[in-house]
Amino acid sequence: MACLYVVGTPIGNLGEVTPRARETLEKCDVILAEDTRVTMKLLSALGIEGKRLISCYQHNEAGRARQIVQKMLEEDLNVAMVTDAGTPCISDPGWRVADAASRAGIPVQPISGPTAVADALSVSGLNVESYAFFGFLPREGRERDDAFARIRKCGAAVAVVYESPHRVKRLVADVREALFNPRLSLSCDLTKLHELTLRGPADEVLSALEANPNAEKGEYVLCIDLHDLPEEEEQVTGVSAQGLLLEKLFQGLRMKDAVKQVSALPGFSRNEVYKASLEVQAFLEGEKEE
């Protein structure tokens, strides 16, 4: 009977391949791969030859899911699904295939393997009594602000976020502002030769990143301690963003810095504060003209 195996592959060290994963890759009829070139290298390292590989990545997964499930039913195929690193379907392609297979009555079985989420949490030094995984956050605007609001309200002890090396400094800076400098554990190149984990308040982690000439290399997993965030009741009430900005300006801050500080307060989104800053700027320029 056809079966879909969701196979975890190494996130760094080749020794992470389990005997069961190796056996599954050897015996399956087809391997569904995020990048066939990457999977070919893995198979070569494992001494597995002659396997039929089919690509399945973010932009073709929807159509590929229908095709592969139909073939599995027609030809009674056993298919192993892998991504470039780690476990499929966790912020990686694969969930549409797993969903289509299960809806068609095909068994979907996990073949346990590495995942950067679990590895990063295990070395974080945080109390992981519960956690929420957010994958990659939106890059800009209201959607990014909303993502931080969801993190704040998720109710978990720790939030886990993925980030690319070129945007990791901005992520840590945004976390510092949006969540009031929480304690972090930031891991890069897990299980690889140059594995690194930075721990401490967000401002210290950011300073360490800025001092590291190799910071923009490798993939990052950020664990955010949510235990000691200010309660929602502590947010400023009855005061407008415009009023708070004016107060900051009277204290001698530049508008740019005032916007950052007010945006970090609970209940004020970055877009809202930016619009308020334009109104305040217009008001002040009008006062000067008079």
C-alpha cells in the first residue's frame, strides 16, 4: 500500500541522519525533494544511488501535491519527502503534500529527524514550559507590527522565530523595541562547525551581533523569553501618540528616536506612530510660521 514518509534530514552535521531515515530513503520508490541538487549530495554521502527524485518547493508545491498523490494511488508508490535541511512542513515545503495524501486515504508517517526549533530551544537556557513557533515574520508595515502583537499575546513561555542572516540585526532591534528588551537566545549554524548561540537581553545580543564580522552568515533561530513582559494593563491609556511624541520632543529627543520609543509602547503600532509623527511635524512647522 502507498505511504508518504516525512523524513527529517541533517540541519548541519551529517551524523544526524538516523538509521531509520537512511533505510527509508534506500527503500522508497520516489523521493520528493525541495531541491534535488541538495538531496543528491545527501544521497551520495549516504551511498544511496539510482533514486527517482521529483522536485517539490514553495512555488510548485500546490500542483505537485495533486500530481504525486495521483501517482501514489495509481502506481502504489512509497514516497519519502525531504527538504534541504531539517524536518519538512515546519516553515518549509511539504504540508500541502501531507494534507493531500491524508485526504486521499494515504498513510502519512513521520521519520524523526532534526529540527532547528527543538535544537535552539534545547540550548536556549530558557524555561520552555510551553512555546509558540512563528516561522519567518513579515518584513514590513502593519503585518510586521501585528506579528509582534501576536507574539505578545500568544500565552506561551517562549516564542521561536526564524530569520535570514541579512535581516537578523533588524529583527533583534525590532524585538528589543516591541517587547521591551526581553531575554533572548539566538542560535546560528546549529550542529555545524561554527555553531554559535548568543544569550542575554536583546540589547546585549544586538551589540554582540554588531561586533561580529561574520554575523551575516548562516541561518538564525531566535528564542524569545516571554515570561517577564509587561502586562497589557501597564500600557499607557488616555494619551494619544501625538501627545507622547510631543513629550519626547520636549525632552530633547529627535523625532526619529521619539517614534521608536513610542512605537515600543504597548497599544501603539509603528504605522500609527509614524502617521502621528507627520501630524506633529506639520503642527510644529505651522507654529514656527506664525
